Amino acid sequence: MTRDQALALVHEYTQSEALRRHMYAVELSMRALAARYGENPDDWGLVGLLHDFDYERYPNAQHSATDEHPAEGVRILAARGLPDEVQRAILGHATYTGVPRDTLMARALFAADELSGFLVACAMVRPNRSLADLEAPSVKKKLKDKAFARGVSRDDVHLGAEELGVPLDELIGVLIGALRPHEQLLGLGAA
């Protein structure tokens, strides 16, 4: 699947601009992590872009391991020929599926997912609505504030860094660096 085909799928299934921006952020984060680990940024970027494409249509409030998001999306992707490694990584980013994150790609997706969203949320409350001067200590302080970005699982942020084997400060820095040049795409920066 090409990025253009993946992007068309995202736009077909997702109307929410906020959710699309989240997928773009995770795509950018995955590309950076792929480069860091000597993997293919295009392949890893697709995983990040597609990981939540079915979320809006199949939200899965019951956290079913086999129905709705992400299982339904993976069935769609499998029918389009995406490799098993990609399917398993997408399934594994939702802990309730029970699919182990047994590849570097899967661990990277899990680490990038919650943290990418949290970094964008941190930027949005800054006076400049920017990642330009956001640093790891500020992010870690916000992580301690349970009232801020309540939907982000702090446990998953910490577990993601741990499973990837990277100190949280370092992971935050890598992802900020990946997202910073793309603020406009993410709805950040000067209006």
C-alpha cells in the first residue's frame, strides 16, 4: 500500500480532523523511530498513519478483542494485502486485544501512540500553541497533572517507553523532534 492509498483510506473512514491529525502525528513519530532503529520509515509511517483509521466508524467502547476497533480495521487492511507484521502491530497497540507487542514495530507504535497525542495536547495549551520550545521536563510535569489530557493513559506512556527500552525523556525528545517541523499539519503554531 502506498501512502496515498493509506491516506485515502484514512479520509474515507475518518471525518474528524482531530483524529486525522492524531494519525498524522503518530505517522511522523513512527517515521522518526524507524530511522532511529535502522528500519524503513515508509513502512513504519504507514503503520502510524493507519493505526486508528477505523476508530471513528468502529469505536469499540466495550473493548472487544475481536470486534470493532482495531480488529475491524485490521480485517480491512488484511483484505488489502498488508503484511501480518503490520496487522499484529496495529492490533497490539490496543492492550485489550491481548496481541503481544513482539516486534520492534509493534513496541514503537505502542510507544508513539499515546505520547504523540499527549505532546500535541501540551503544545495546544502553550501561549504560542507550538512545539518550538516544548522540552521533556515540561511534558513530564504535565504527565503528573491527572486533570490535563485525561484521555491519555499515563500508564501506557510509561509502559511504551519501557517496552521500547528507551528512557522516557529521550523518547519525548525524539518525538518532539519528529513533530516540530510539521506543526501546521498538526493544527499547531501561529494561527
